[in-house]
Amino acid sequence: MILIRENVERSAESACEIEKLKAQGFTVLSGEAPVSPEKEAPGDIETMTVAQLRKLARAKGIRAVDSLSKADLLGVLEGME
């Protein structure tokens, strides 16, 4: 999703990122479909890929996820529930 503020455009993939940008004064560029949290995270995180887990972790505000293994990501994400 593309958001805009004055002449600055930002791309956001998760609902969390979108909300942060909106709080900073960005608005959704017309014609963009909203991102729903259901599309971000399938029900069972055990079956998600490492890339999907990293994206989910970032959406939940976890930093430095690029160096984490799948087992570490699962542990961190399950601990947040």
C-alpha cells in the first residue's frame, strides 16, 4: 500500500506499518486496497516460511529479525501471544 504526505510517498506492507504512517500524517493514496491483518498471518505460524515469520515479527514491532532462525522467530512470536 502506498501512503502519501505532501510530496513524500511511503510503502507499507502491514497494517501496523500503515497505522504508524497514518499517525505521522500520511494518507492512503487513492485506489489502494486496505491491508487486513488476516492476510498477514495465517492461523498456524508453524507452517509459515521464515520470510513470512520475519514480516509478521516486524509488523509486531520486533527489531533485528533478519539474523533469527525459524525456531527463534517461532519462540519470540509465540511468546507474544
